[in-house]
Amino acid sequence: DNMKTPLPASTTVNNSAENDTITTIHPLLDSYLLVLPDSTIGFYNYCEKLKVEDKSSSLHHQSLRAMPVIPAMTSRSMRIGALFGFTAVALGAFGSHGLKNIITEEKLLKSWEIAAHYQLMHSSIICMCGAVNASQRTLNLFIGGITLFSGSIYLLVLTRLKILGPVTPIGGLLLLAGWASLGIDFL
């Protein structure tokens, strides 16, 4: 009732205003039980690990405060996605306000807007990659795709170096490969 993830029959949950505790006894478990009470769900709607002690070959109750454990991949993905998201918003705002004073060509301003839009959209996907346990390959494809696609457009608009033109489609191909890889991760 107050759980998003079903618990084994021998697990009890006490969600009070002061403290969230989970008491577990389950003889078939190794050393971890996957549980997550409502009050700690937030971004993560999957099970978290809480330790169960085994003393002298019989399991004993152990009350633990429910604290989310963030896997390394999720943490890394969130940091990278947040950095790309932050810079996308900052560069998008610069494109809407400051860049208009420097560049008057509408086509270049539209290109900047597209780069910021794609960067922001894919930064959200990077954040999600860790939460859904996507492969490192998928994460790297999205990172490379954002860097080459949006990065080359930003540089092209600012410097007008035509040599950067062919880099943009390579970034677009990496983004497409990232989406394909994400789909393959869940086959």
C-alpha cells in the first residue's frame, strides 16, 4: 500500500513522520534485501539495498533508516547530464539575449537555438541513462554526439569556420547511434 515495489511477505514497513524504518527477516535472502519506501522514492523508483544481518546461522531483525544508495553509473550520468543541461540553458539564454547583439543573421541564430535545444534534450537522456542502467557505450555515444553536434554548431556560429560544417553530421550520427544503443540495451 505504501510501497512502490512489492516486498517479500516477511518484510514490514513503518513510515512515520519522524522516521522511516524497514525491518526485515527473510531466510532465503543472501545479505541484501531490495526495498524502497514511498518517502525516499524521489527520482529513483527502483529498489535500494538494505543490509540484513545473519548472526550465528539465524537471521535477526535489524531496523535501518531508509537511505537511497546511488550507483556509480547513475551518479556519473547525473553529473555529466547536469553539466550539459546547465550549459545548454546558459548557452540558450546567451543565444536569445546576448548573441543577437553580436550576430544579426537569422539563420545563424536559428542554428544556435537548435544546438541548445538538442543539447538540453540529450542532457536529460544522459541523466536517465544511469537510472535505467544503460550501457557505458550508450552514455559515451550521447556525450560524443552532444559534443560534436552542438559544439560544432556553437563554434560554427561564433567563428564561421566552414571546416566545422562536416563535424555536425558526425555528431548527429552519434546521437542516432546513442538512441539505437539505448534500444539495444533493453532487448
